Amino acid sequence: MSVDSGLPSSLPAFSPDPSEQGVVGELATMILAGFSRHFTLFREITREAHDNFVRGDWVASRQAAIRRISLYDDRVRETIQELRERFDQETLHAAPWQQVKFQYMGLLYRHRQPELAETFYNSVFVGLFERHFYNNDFIFVRPSMSTERLDSDDPVYRSFYPLREGWRATLQKILSISDIGLSFGDLRHDVRCITESIRRHTNLPRRLTQHFQIQMLRQPFYRNRSAYLVGRVINGPDRYPFILRIRRNQDGSAYVDRLISERDNVASLFTSARAYFLVDTEIPSAVIRFLLDFLPEKTAADLYTQIGFHKQGKAEFYRDFLDHLQRSSDAIETAPGSKGMVMVVFTLPSYPYVFKLIRDRFPPPKNTTRQKVIDRYHMVKQHDRVGRLSDAWEFSYTAFPVERFTDELLEELQTEAASQVSFEDNQLIIKHLFIERRLEPLNLYLERADEEGTRHALQDYGDAIHDIAAAGIFPGDLLTKNFGITSYGRVIFYDYDEIMPMDECHFRHIPPPRYPEDELAAEPWYSVGPNDIFPEEFAVFLFTDPRQRELFTRLHPELLDADYWQQLQGQLAEGQLPE
């Protein structure tokens, strides 16, 4: 995986001609000004979460999160347009871009978001020349600025010392100075509940070192109806998550809903299958370092994405993948699970992601197009994923070393997705693909699970269908092969080519047969529209194993009833948002 300039091979090298220096400086300054506009708007939208939480305006909070998703691409296009209006195409092509990059680096000295600004530069440069880039000196393939010690005058976190001040006084102080904009209705009760939770949670330390402390990020994290005070417990060399979820009462006061400190719950909180957090920070890299300290299973790519910096998440993933390719030798192969009719899915076994590209042709009964599939992935990105819909990074013109592919996978790619692949200098270039966290397909898990594991998986499978529907999406193809299960047992949906908004579905009861012969007929005795869905058929359609079918029916009988789905549609039409 590498990057190509996309510029003509005859692109002139840097010349110290004084007339070029003005162009170099102006190009660098204009691109950085574009980033500054973007980051200012990003923070303005993010800050709306605070006011929306104070007012209890959950619809506005969700709308702000959606607006923020498209903000980056809009500012990149705006900056490109400004450059084209300022300089003619010949000047842009002839500009010494390596020197522009060096000039840009100089502008980032003591900058508070250098890593984000470099990624913005890359996006502008790539878009400016309308090609994508492999191995060149004109963009930031690697970061040029270290963010290791970067922080603001006010550090991103505060430290508290329960052994010195007492647990109750410390917890009361943490809540009292939190900037959520609401007063706590019963602060003493909240502190009492937190201390009881601390006693119950065995993962928090029992023996405390002399310098034991709690460190809390200054700014709350907002998502949907909750504010989160995010912190960590420091006990000698050990780190533990310490997160307080805050909710709003009907009377406008706040209360602590729960302490989240168990690893699986914290991992679920920061999963890519949830909506992005809104957290206002001047120094994103400092927040990421703080989170990585107690979330070792997450990557910087995961966490930048989770706080809304999607392009930075992609950049971090790209660099990490380049490093992994250099350090590993296993083959890129077809991902485990049933082959999809819409996507070719492959993976590197030593790397926890899957790569998905759309096939050139879809066999019956699939009736869709490439653009419709892409649109559905975009729909999921802009939706509340409620912990059940896997997020994906979207990449264009991505290069992989040809020698790492198995022969079988190369043949499939050239046969099934020929329009999306090309070869260049011993690299396979994929024009467009999605990248997601790898999960164990639920159908494969059920084949090996014991009785207890099967029951848990089918319970969570039904819960996942409930949650996705409550968020306004019908998954479409409910087969277990389209769901995955995480290492901590959570079922997540990842196949989006048949999803549709709930308000477009027509849930029906199967009409009673007119004659006894109707039930034996090859065709149904009733008409079926394109969006008609008959929940009574789900159990038979989804499970060939009668034991699994019986268990699912017992665990989730409401999912097999059209009345349940119609009632849920009514609630969504009234604007009720999922918890």
C-alpha cells in the first residue's frame, strides 16, 4: 500500500528562482488557512453538543453530529476551488510542490493540530490534480511533526487524589467542576452510587499505591442523550478506565447514570459500531494519547475516528498498515465466511481488518447497483449506529503488494471485480474499497458454540435486530452470515447492500389461505410488493438448524410478529429516538 503523485513524470524539480518563492508561500498559506476554517467550524459544531445536552434537544444533537461528518470534504473542495481561482492550472502544475510541502511544515511550528493539518494538505493536493498518489515526496506519507509532548496551556486532564482528600470529597469535586452545564439534582446520592460501584467492580485496584490518583479529561464527551466524564485510574504502573455516564432528568438536572470501568463495556463504548463522540478539544492528539493509555486494544486510527476526525483515522490506519506489511509475511487471502454476492472480501490474517470491494456483477436475486451499495454505506456512516452497525473507512486508489496475494484471491479479483483493479510496478491498485474491523461471522460462531454460547449469541442477535430497527434502519438480509460477533460477545451487522429506512418497509401478516391447496402451491396465494416484509417467515428463513430456530423463536417472539414492527414504525414516525 503506497502513494503516487499522480503528477506528470516531467514535473519540474525545485528551482531557487526568486519568482517562485511567492507562489510557494502563498500555496502553503492558503492550504493552511483552509484547514483553519475547517477546524474552527468543526469545533463550533462540536460545541453545540453542550447546549443541546443542557436543553435536552436530542434531535438537534443528532443533526449536529451528521452535519459534522461532511464538513471535512466540503472544506477541502472549497480550498481547492480557491486555489484554482487564484492560480491557473499551468502554475499549479509547475509549482515546486516539494518546496510547498517544506514551507507548509514551517508554518506548523508550534501548531496545536499539526497531524490534522498535514492530512488536510494531503487531501487538498490529491483533489487538486484529480488523481490519486503513490510513493512521492509531495505529500505527508509519514508525519513530519511529533505530537508526543503537545498540550495546551491548560492540560487536557486534571488529577485528583482520593487518598489525600477522601473518596467522597474527590468524587464530589470531579462532578462539581465538570463542565456539562447542568447542576446535579442529588450530588450526595450520585457520589454514594459511584462509591458502591467502585466496591463492586473487581477490576479496579484493591491495594492502592502512595501516588494513587484519578485523572479526568477536562471536556465531556457527548453522544445521543448522554454526557461522559472520561478518566483513568493510575495505580503505580497500572491503568484502569474510569468513565461516568451523565444523563439529564426531565426537570433539567443531571444525574450519574453509571460508572463504566469494566474492559468489555469500555471497549463497547468506543467501538466503531457507535455514533461518533462530540468532544471539544484544541489538542486532539493529547486526548488520543490519554485514551490509548487505558484502551490498549484500540489504535490511534480507531480513536481519531471515534471523536469525529475520520480523515485522520484513515491516515493513521494507512501508516499503521504500511508498517505492518513491512513487519509481516503472511498472505492476503479471502476472508473467512460465506462468499457474498455483492462484495469480494479479503483480509491479512495477522491484521484485524477486512477489505471489501464491490463486484462488477451481482447474480440473482440481487437487484442493485454499485452506486446504491456505496450510498447505503454512506447512509450508515451518517446514522446512529447504536453499537450494532459496523463503521467503515472508504478508500480510493489503494495499492497493495501483488506478491502478498494468494493466487486464488488474485484470480477472483480479476474475474469478479476487473473494473476495480489494475497493476502497476508490482502493486495491485484497487480503485475503490471499504475497510472494516474484522469480526467472526455469526454463522461460523454458531457452528462451534456450545449451548450457553449459542443462547447468548441468539439473544444478542435478536437484540441487534431490535436496536438497528429502533434506529430507523431495517437490515434487509437478516441471515446470520451477515452478522459478526466481537471478542466480547456483541453481535454487529456488517452487510449493507439491502438495508432500507424503516419508513419504507411494509410489514404484513401472511393472509390466511383461501383453500387448503393454497398452502401446497409453489407460488404464494397473495400478492407481494417490492418492500413487503413478512416477519412470520423470519425463523424458517434464517435457521436451518431446528434447535436454533426454536430457541430464537422463544427468545424473540415479537420479531416474528408484524404488529411489533408496525408499532415500532409508529414510534419512529413520532420522532422517538433510540436509547
